[in-house]
Amino acid sequence: MELYVIRKHFKDTYTIGNLLNGDKFLCNSLEDKIRDLQDINHDGDFDDDGEGKVYGQTAIPCGRYRVLVTDSPKLRRRLPILLNVTGFTGIRIHGGKNASWSEGCILVGENKVKGGLINYEYWETVITQMIDDTIKAGEQVWLTLKE
């Protein structure tokens, strides 16, 4: 399965996008602010003189990431997790009301309120189940983030 987050609206404190399964629109996404993360070294640290990462307030870099569903100790439920995100750990796909719920994760829901999502619990359940079913059927799941 190939999932895509196409980032569309870039604001001072958040980023809104669309989550697609192939070319089929599923729901909206909400992430933290896009920051200058150039020159990430091989240890996952940031060496540039740019804006850099702000813990819990920075969207992950664009790229293609393998997705699994595992238990989240912090959120106390099974959720999709993105693997090998350079400079980040524990990046998950889950529901959330606004960017303060993100801490680097990709939130899912419907962007019908400025800077936030509604129906996020529904979309978290749908997307987690879809990913879990795909993996159980023996297929890998990948997520590509694009701007």
C-alpha cells in the first residue's frame, strides 16, 4: 500500500495537507510547522545554521517511510508508526484536534475548522485498521510526504 501526505497550507504554527491511498483522497492531515532541517548529519543531528528542529513543534522531513502498527506506550493504543525518520523518534499517525497534539506526528481528520481537525477519532480508527489489515495480508505499507 502506498499512502501519501500532500502538504498544502503552510502556516506559522501548523501545516495542513491531504492524506491519500494511492490517488484516492482519504482525509486531511495536520502537522507541526515546516522548519529548515537541511544538513542532517549521519547521527540524526542538525548541523546547519538554518532554523533547525524545535522539539515537539517541527514537522518531519519530506520522504518515503515504511509504516507498521505497534503499541504506543504514550498514547496507550495501537497506532501506525513511521520507521527511520532521520532526526525524529516515535512518529505516529493518529487523530488530533490541533498542532499542539502533534509533537511531530501526523494527525488525521477533517480540516473544517481553522488550524484544526474534526472527526479525528473516526479517521484514526479507519486508517489504523486499513494499515493493520494490509500488513496482516502480507503487504508492506509506505507513506510518502510531499510539499
